[in-house]
Amino acid sequence: MLSKTAYLSFLGLLLSLVISLPGICAEPPTSPPAATTELNQASIAELHQQLLNGSLSVQTLTQYFLDRIAKLDQAGPHVNSVIQINPDALKIARQLDAEPKNLARSQPLYGIPVLLKDNIDTGDQMLTTAGSLALMGAPASQDATLVAKLRKAGAVILGKTNLSEWANFRSEHSTSGWSGEGGLTHNPYILDRNACGSSSGSAAAVAAGFATVAIGTETDGSIVCPSSVNGVVGIKPSLGLVSRTGIIPISHNQDTAGPIARNVADAATVLSVISGSDPRDPYTTDARYHATDYSRFLNANALKGKRIGVVRELAGYDPNVDRILDHTIAVLRAHGAIVIDPVKVPHLNDYGKAEQTVLLYDFKHDLNAYLATRKGIAVHNLAKLIAFDKSHAAQEMPWFGQDEFIAAEAKGPLIDKAYRDALARAKRLSGPEGIDVAMKKYRLDALLAPTTGPAWTTDLVNGDHVTGGSSSPAAVAGYPDITVPAGFVHCLPVGMSFFAGKWSEPKLISIAYAFEQATHVYRSPQFLPTVEDCTQ
């Protein structure tokens, strides 16, 4: 007679077979992939082994990625994910090769090529533009705090990635992945599909193998959405875990940077490096008590006994995505998780207007403060930026305008009652009276929902047409959110998001890693022209 555990495992495996349909890869391979041999698909651990045993040099590795970008990003399928190449990349690589091996072993990112979203300051020859021609001119005067940490950890800053201009806070009619400086980033799985945003280039570049890892930023969805539609792992950390100093802002109440990688282990390694307190960012004061080595939580058996709640209210917009969600639930149960389906998270639809009000106020205040620190650029406040775009409309506004800029400029100071009321409402309903209530009521370790649907066809005329998403609750509350590849719909990746209360990164990373190890969904893109070319 089967034990209860064995019986539940059998049911989970049976369900995973039943729900697979033609054209929908809801069921990933059941066996681990073969050992990686190509550098563009190698993990940090695999590259470290080669770098430290002398079979690979940092210069050779760096040159490999530079050549791959030239061949596939700037030419060939022309993914257009990299907006700038670091002219110092090979110099940095040679310097790292000259370091003693005992020092190299102490650097968690020794020799690892990293791409940065182009709203992150670097105190080198590269510009920081947010994709806008208005910021072309002199480079930033110093590294963002997270960049300094990456360098100290031995990373090679390979270049900067394209993005939705101004992190997609210029117009409600924008097209994700387009910027005046960089043009349009394409989804490497199917090139006429969108890469989502605003960290479009970072996610597309990692998926396409143009760097080992990348850094994105998120205010609401800008890490997890592009990671999902480009089939990679994205971690949106708790607000205050990673310093925002030196990052072009939208809102100090929601902005954060985070890692984008092809696997959970690499994302955890990068998060370990960039997290921690920064006296220049007061929101990070408590990070000293929570930042840690997140690789300690990579446990393939971590699903056993975990209570995970399914937020069905954040699904239901695409039957193919729902089938992948059902398969995800089956896998979780088969590996020992207790899945409560569905759970109710209060107020999911009650704070959208308040969030937008907060973002408009914060954008004007925070951007003006940032621009005041930059030298050698054409604009130093939002009003001048609006005027710049008007005078350069042919380059900056051929497809969509700047209605959000204009709305933000009309807002008053942060002492306005309308702002304070909206901020209090958004934070209260999303966190203490939203996610926290559900976590406590159902005694959960994490919440689960589809990150978003498959990538949509890019439409520069009409803008984005996203079918659904789950980023807002964690984004508004300032809580962590991790997306992991979960399946494919006609060659287009779909990710699942695990999110929970503030500072819950260790538990979420362990759940995400165990799910990843149980499924091994990631596969490299084929650079297909259209979905009609999909034969899988």
C-alpha cells in the first residue's frame, strides 16, 4: 500500500502528464540538462572552476562575450540589447588575470562579465543615459554603490544595456524596450515579440548569452516582467536591501536594483554581492541585519513542508499560462510542498490609483535631486527635460509622448496632503492589509502567481498590450519577488513568481531554487523571426 507521501507524489506526476497540450510546453524536462560546455551558457561556478584552474583566462572570457555581442546583438539577429560597450573591459580583464590566485578565490564574481542597465552610474568612460539623448554628454562622476561592490567582487563590467527610456516612466502609451538613444530591444526567442521592460536589455542579453549575469532595476515589474518573457531568473529584492545611490530614480518608495541570471544560483550570488547598507541611502539602514550570503539557501529539497498559496486572482487572463500554473502546482506538490489553491490576498485592486499618484510626486522630486548631481549634461531638472524632448521630438517622441513627465511636473512638494494620503494608502493596502494578511491567515511561506503572459508582438504605433501580471503587490509593498522559468507557449517563455513579506529573500530563494532543480525549464533562445517559425 502506498504511503500518503508517495500517493501525493504519484498524483502530482500524473497531473503533470495530463495537462500537457500540443503547442504548449507546460511540462519541462524531468532530467537535469547535460553539463554546460559553451561559455555563453556556463554558470558562475563553472566559469570560476575554469578561471581558477588556468584553463580559461578572464581576457579570453571577456573577448568571447564581446565577440558574441558584435555577432548576434549588434549584427545577425540584431537583438539590440546592449547600448554601450565598456572600452575598459579588456583592460579590467587583464588586470584580473594578473591578480594572485588566492585573491581571485576570495572574489565571488572573479572574472565574471556583468552588464548593467543604462540607468546605473559608472564612474568610467561609459555614459549613464536612461536611454535618453538628454543625458548624452559627460559620464557620471563615480560608480553607483552597487557597481563599486561588483568591481570589488571581481566582476568585469562589460557594458550597459538598453531599456525602456526613463525606466518606462515617460508615457502611458509607451513601447517597452524602446529608447531614443538605443532604439528597440527584441526578444531573442522570437524577434518580433517584445522584451518587456523596463530592464529589457538586461534580461534579453542574459537570455541570449551576451553576459553571464546582468543588473536590472524595478519600480513595478521592471525586473520580473522582462525576466519572465525572456525565460530567465529575476530577483526584485526587498526595498532597502540594495542601495539606490547612483541609480536614475522613479520613486524612493519603490525603486530597487536586482540581479538577472540564467539560474537561481547565479542570481543569489550576485544578490549577495550587491546587498547591504549604504549611508548614502537611508532606506538601507536595516539591510545590515538581513544581507547575507544567499547561496547558503540553495537547497534542492527546500519544497518539503513549505506552504505556498496560489493567487488565482492574478491569473486567468490566458489559458496557456493557467496550464503552466497548474503544472507548477503539480511539481510543487510532488516535491513535498503544501499548496493552498486558491488564497485570497485582500485589496489587490484597491491601490493602483494611489500608487500612480505616489510615483508622479516621487519622480519629480527624486529625478530633480539626481539630475542636480550630474555635470556636463543638457538638463538638470524635469522641466528642462520636458523642453528638451519637445525640441528633439523627431528623435525622442516619434512613437509616443511624455504625458507622465507633464503630469509629474504639475505635482507639488512631498508635503502635499494628496501625496501623503496616497503613500499611506498604497503601503497599507499592499503590505500590512494585503500580503501580510494572506501570509498570516493561511500560514504561508510564499505566494505564487504567473509573472505575466507570453511576450506580445511589438507594436510601436499602439504601444504595449500586456495581458496580465502579478508584480504590483510586492512592488508597492516593497517586498521581494522572484520569477523563475516555468514553461513555454509556442516557443515563448513564461515565468512563475514567488513573493512574500519583507526580508524573506532566504526562503524565497530556497523555494525558487528547489522548483528550478525539479524542472530545469531554461533553454537558450533560437532567435526565431516570428512565432510561425516555432516547431517545438
